[in-house]
Amino acid sequence: MPIYEYQCNDCNTIFEILVTSATGSDKVVCSHCNSANVRKILSSSGFKPRSVSSAPTGGQCGCKPSGGFS
């Protein structure tokens, strides 16, 4: 059961809804003003940026130097 993030087009409130097959996305209403004029937005919680600490230390990146012949 996915959690979707919505924004109300009437009051601009951003809210999350756990959408089940019984609920369906056509029955979503704003949790603040009860308006059905809402749109699904892209949630940043689904993105995991690559951690800087996962890079090798000591200036070695594991890549071949660019240019020249090896």
C-alpha cells in the first residue's frame, strides 16, 4: 500500500494519504479544507541521494585517468 503526497489546489496544503485499492486516488480530499480539488505531487521521500562518505578515501576514486594511453 503506497503512501502518496498530494497538494490541495484550493488551500495549498500538502498532505500524505495511504492509498489502498478500496480508497482509490479518485476519492482523495484535502485533510485541511475537505476539498476534492487536489493533485498528486512528487514526494522527495522516494529519493535517496548518494552519501558522500561512500566514496573511497585517499584521493582514489577507482577510475582510470582521463586522456593518454594506458
